[in-house]
Amino acid sequence: MKLNSTQVKQALSQFHAEALPDSHPAVPQLNDIFGDHTFFLDADGLNVLEPAETPEAEGQTGEVVSLASWSDATLTSLRPHEPEPTGVVIVLESKH
């Protein structure tokens, strides 16, 4: 999912990570590999949000999906892997 700035703020209020700005030099390459997404880095690696179907949640939600894990202790190199749902669901927009 590509998020707008309000959705990014909402996601970061529920998920301890850093959003990569579209101006980051790695974003074009990440888009080529993974598609057009808002990318997040956290202590475990690289993540995106995918639309989540959660009947109990009211409004738009997304599930955090891990795309790559840190391959070094200094968190400077990522190792891609098959997308792995994390089970973390973020509420992006509430129904009114």
C-alpha cells in the first residue's frame, strides 16, 4: 500500500518504525523489487503494509508484512525473503 502523510503518521503511532521518504535513494529500487509501497524500517528489517480484512476493526486497516531482515548486527544490510505477515494490524482510517 502506498500511504499518504496522514496514514503514515497514523501507522507510526501504532508501529515502532521509521518510514522511508519517497526521496530516499533506495526507494526507486525497492519499488522495482516490491511494487509501489510506503516502506518502513524497524528493528527487524524492511516492512510494508498490505490491506487487511478485519471485520472487528472499523475503517481501513493494513497488516505489517516483513520483506527483508537485517543481515548484520549494525542494521546496515538487508536480506530479502518471501513476504511474511507479522500479525500486526494497523488502523489507518476510522469509520465515522
